[in-house]
Amino acid sequence: MKKRFLIGTLYCTAMTVCMSLASPVMAQTAVAAPAAAAIPPTWAQGRTPEQLSMNLVPHPPGIFAMPADEIPTSSLKVPAGFKVELWASGMPNARSMVQTPSGTLFVGTRFPGSVYAVVEKDGKREVKVIAKGLHRPNGVAFKDGSLYVAELSRILRYDNIEANLDKPPTPVVVFDALPKDEAHGWKFMRLSPDGNYLYFQIGTPANITVQPVTHAVIVRLNLKTNILETVAQGVRNSVGMDFHPVTGELWFTNNARDWVSDDLPNDTLHRVTHKGMNFGYPFCHQGDLLDLEFGKGRSCDEFDKPVTKLGPHVAALGMRFYTGKQFPAEYKNNIFIAEHGSWNRTVKTGYEVMRVVLDDKGNVVKKEPFVTGWIQKDDFWGRPADVQVIKDGSLLVSDDVAGAIFRVSAIK
């Protein structure tokens, strides 16, 4: 086989003498240089040649809502002493949730570009579309009568929103200097306990890469000064976070890289005990696994560790501490995590809501499934995306494939 290589403007083979590409002789005898290989999509970066034949690609997003009478709610299973029911439907790609003190539930999306409000009147729930045509309005937060919506590259604010659900005001642009990368660019947003900051993530712009300092971070926006500051680094992509109801510490889920193996690495749960923590991406994953490429010459001991591993490729998204009073006492301050479910695994995993039990020091005592049934064998009909404890102490679970929200409550 002829060996070919380029030196400046010279084209050479092992069988010929190098000649200038501008040479008339070369114009007659040269073979055109092969075209550069196409850059793979961001989700495929880091894939090995052997993995090309595995036919694993991200699942299509849920952009339509299933009719309420076709949603198989009866297939969802919860522990003894609880029940699960369909709470609201007709919301394509329903994802992140926040409830106001008066009870309105706001719901963000990734793909339709819509934001919904679920209101209850005369014992019936009604879904209203309060925004359309936004760019990845996944994150939602509420403060002092205003709804904050996180798009891909900016934060919006809808003032006095509950009094204007049928004719929402033009939003105020709060901050518009965020990166515009589509890969892991959608935001999960949480208001700090003191109400002064909006916390959200800026994910890595690819599956696995050495990112600029603006990416793979959790940041917070000061609502008084409009200053953005980094809280934690080395976070590949968090799509769920909450504050511990006792310590006030930020906890968050993190989605690990793809294309290592079926069982590596795990998605993880983290806690931020101080600003400036670094959780390792792209050099170290799950706290103890050096990256095959970027981990060379590094040690996982350089970085802060996760609280626990959640399972490989489960896509751990929205999480909340249980702060209600409806569930039994042993559920107080437990963590519920919506596991969206895997695509980068030959046998699917996730597609459930997990319960994580902590001791008084924040150590994990146990992990167990809390809501299951979105997947049978290897076929799924829905994907949990977020969880939300509401005023009555029950737990809502959004599903961005069914376009619905389910309610888990304790049986009295």
C-alpha cells in the first residue's frame, strides 16, 4: 500500500518524488488528497471504532403529548402505602417544574420552546401555555411574583405572572451573556434559599473534551448585582439540583460521559461544601475512573469526590429533597431523583425515580427505586425528567415523552 503524507504544499508518496503542487508535472500525475473526515456529532465524540457498529444513538425527544386515555399510568409501581395517578397531561416535552406559594405549577421544556402553567380551579386542573417559541426554556424558578425562565443563552423574567396567565407580559431579559452551545446547553435552574441567587449549570459543549473555563460548571447569578460567578467546576452536565433543608448546601446530579463501556462510568450525586470545588471532568469520572484519553498523567485524587454513584448511563436529571409532611417520617429529607434512562447502553437502565436515604452527616444509607414501570424489558413509553414536592406534601414527576405529570401520594 502506498504511504502518503503532506509537507506544506508538497504531496508525496513512497513511490514518487515530492513535487510542488503548483508544478505542471504534478498537475498531470498527482492524486487528490483524501477529503478530511467529517466531524462527528457531539454525542458521538469519544466513540471507538469498535463502538461504531453498536447502533446506539440518542432517543428522539418527546415533542408530542400522549392523549390522557392512552397513558399507561397503571403500569407505574410505587412502594406499599403509596399510590400514583395521572395529575396533568397535554404538555409536550414537560420537564423542569416549580410551584408557587399559591399553588400554580410552572413547567419548562427543551424542544417545543413552550412554558406551561398548571392551575387548579373548582377541583379541576387546567394547562395553559404561557410562552411559545423560546430557545430551550428548560429551567424555571419563581420569586416575589415573577417567573424566571432559563433559555439556552439567557435568563428571562415574567413579572406578576400569576395575575396574567392568559395574557403574559413581555419578558424582561435578566442576563444574556451565556454560551450558545447546543450540546448540554439547556439549563436546570434553582433559586437559592435566601432568594438572592439563581443557580444553574453550563454543561460541556461535547461528550468528552477539554472545555473552556466557561463550561462544565455550576454557576450562580446574583439577582441584585447581575454578577455571574462559578460555584463548582468539573461538572460535565447537571440537570438537577436542590439545597439541603438543614445545612443549606447545594446538592446536584451529574451525567457522566458516554462511550467508555456499558457499565462505566456511573452518573453521580454531589454536594458542594464550599465554593471552588472541582469534580474532575474531563480528567476523572465518578470519582475514581481516569479518562482513557484526558486522564493520562492525572490522578483522581486531585479532585473532589461524589457522594454516591447512581448507575451507568441512567441519565440522572431532576432531584429534590423531600420536605413535605404527607409521607412517613422516614422519608424526611430523603432525595428523590428522576432517572431519564439510558441510550448509550446495549441494555437500557434508569427510567425510574430513585430514593436516596441520607444519615445526619449526609452519608448515603441506601438507594432504592421509588417509582418504576416506564420501561418493560427494553421498551419504554415514558421518561421521568423532574420531581417536585408540592404544597400538600405529595410528589410530582414530570415525563417529557408522555407530556404528562404524575402524582405520588401516601395512602391514608
